[in-house]
Amino acid sequence: MNEETRNLKMVLGYEGTRYAGFQRQATGILTIQGELEEALSRLTNETITIHAAGRTDAGVHARGQVVNFHTQSQMPCSKLQQALNSLLPTDILIQKVAEVPLVFHARYSVQHKTYSYRLVHGGLRPLFKRNFVYYYRHELKVELMQQAAELLVGTQDFATFQAAGSMVKTTIRTINFCKLVAEEAELLLTINANGFLYHMVRNIVGTLILVGSQRLSITDFKAALAKKDRSSAGPTAPAAGLCLEAVYYKKME
């Protein structure tokens, strides 16, 4: 890498509804990474490869996804942002572009992330929010779900909530906060951790729904967490309710 190489960090949001996830896949499959790299390559006349803070699944949204890439282009960040937004589809938006030290990596430099999950329970199914929430047609006991959510805070082994197929070295993570707030029929779960296992948030939500529907007691929830066994937890909640809200990094000198 020569002295003219720049490392650019971008913060972006997207609606994941029509995408097969963030990560680039085979030709002809629509992904966020594919759209970004194609547009960046056109702008810079280079073959651009981006690195993301997290590879969100099909149908998952983001308000604060972070990516970085290396480029020889000297285009000012503000101009690059404007040009990129003009090329990208309207369900992807670049919110910020900044030059950062070459050592910065959007994935490996992460300190912690915040995800949210939106759920509507009971009543009529939502119309205009349908791509951004999970509709559960039965009423839930929110107070019980809140009690269970509080049990997740701290450093623990979260193997119970990891989907099959993951190759991580450890399933121990630190959840800094896990808050469930009710606004009439809409529930908002906000969870911040130093890392997340595959489908971890969606599996937590599926298990909290079992608690809220009184099919799983608080005692059973504790036991399920302690078992470190995916089969003891609830089903995986749908992707639509999940959103990557923000990614946090150490301050760079």
C-alpha cells in the first residue's frame, strides 16, 4: 500500500427488505455489499472491496451500519458521499464519509454495537410498518418479558441463543444493556453488546415471546440460558423487526 492510499469510513442506513442480506453473493443476487461495491468502483475506477461492522441477514435493516475501504482516489469525502448517494438505490443512504487511519477496520476495530427489534402484538396487523416490525397476533405479558430481558445483562455464555452453523471460538459475550419498552401495542427491544452470535437477537426475541405468552416461566428462561443449548430456547423471530442501530469504536488518535 503506497502513501497515496486512503482508508475511508462510511456510516450508512438501509432498508433490507428486498436484499438477500449484506454480504456479497453470486452474480445476480441483490445484496447491500454488491450495490455499494459496484457504485464505488464506478466512482473511483478501481475494484473496491468493503469491510462491514456486521453482515446483516436478508430482510434486516440498518440505521448505523459502518464500512471501510481502501482507495487511491483523492475525491473529497463530501463529494464522494453526494456522488455515491446519486448512484445508489433509494433504500440505501450514505450518511457520512470520513478519512480514517489505515489501521482502522470496520469489523475488527468494533468495541460494541446496538441492535433494536420492533414487535407489534395483538390488534390489527400493521400496514405501513409491515416491513419494519414483527406482527404477533396475540397479546403478550410485557412485564414478564421485561423481567426476562434484564437477566441477559452481563458477561455470560449465550450459546443458547446461537443459531447452528457458526464457527466462533467462544460464545461468551457481554451485554451492556437490554431494554424492552412498550408504546401501546408496539414493543421496542434495544440491546447493546460487545459482540453478537449468529441470530442471537432474533433468538432472544423468540424466547422472550414464549415468556410473554406464558409458555415459558422466568425460572425456565433462566434455566434455558444456563443450559447453553439452542433447543432449550424459543424460535427465531423474523428478520423484519431487526435493525442495526449503531456501531461504536475506540477514539482514534
